[in-house]
Amino acid sequence: MTATGSTDAGCIFCDAHAQPGRPGSNDLILIRGRVTFVILNLYPYNSGHLMVVPARHVATLAQTTAEEQAELMRFTRHAEIALTEVYKPQGLNIGVNLGRPAGAGVLDHLHVHVVPRWNGDTNFMSVIGETRVLPEELSETAKRLRPVFERLSRNDV
């Protein structure tokens, strides 16, 4: 969504959020909040790789509202809890890439990556081999994580 509330045509996050009944990308959404949502990465680095995204089309943290900031952080915290419970990683990468030089793949829609990590994981196929590898079927990842997100949101943990 843009600041005016319309969908930004061609934005993968706006498209996924705006079409809740459409099969495909909507199946990747784990939970919807008032102003943000959590979506699985279509090309995960590791099983459970997800993103916390504002529903409104904004490019930077500086453009977000206080409500968006609070819900981004709350859902990022829920992501840490859910991934730790389901996948038991030894660590997590949590980050925001602003701009192409910083590694942003989607330049104009802010999103927070949350990536579970394990000692010795070496999923660099997408970087070195220019090949995308799905460590786990995304439908299985969603099936495992969605109930935890729903429980956390219900209990507002």
C-alpha cells in the first residue's frame, strides 16, 4: 500500500498483502496484524527464513509511523520466539537492508529478515552457485510456524 492507501503495482509485498484470497503468495503469509504482516521468504537461505513487513508501501524506517514501528518489533519478537520453538536454531540473523549497496533485493518496500542459523550451516548456493535451494517445502514451513504465530498473537506474548 502506498501512503494514499493504494497498492503499489508490481511490489511483491503489496501484491501478497492486497490479495488475501489469491492462492500462491498469500499462502506464504503467516499472520496479519493491523499495520504489518509476516511472510515466508520465497527463496529462503534456511528453513524458517521469514520477513516482517509493513502493510503500507514504505521504503525506509524513517518513513514508518510509531504504530508500524511497534508492530514490526512485536512481530519480529514473535518470529524469534516461533523460530526458536519450532526449529531450535543456534542463532538468528535479524536485519534490514536499505538500498542496493546494503544488499536489498526489494528496494522500495521495507522488510525485516529473520533467518534461523546453525553452527556449520552453509546454504550459500544462491550466492555462489546462482541457484536457489528450498531447504524445506514452504507449505511445510507455513504449517509448522502459523499456529505458533496465531498463539503468540492471541496471547500477545
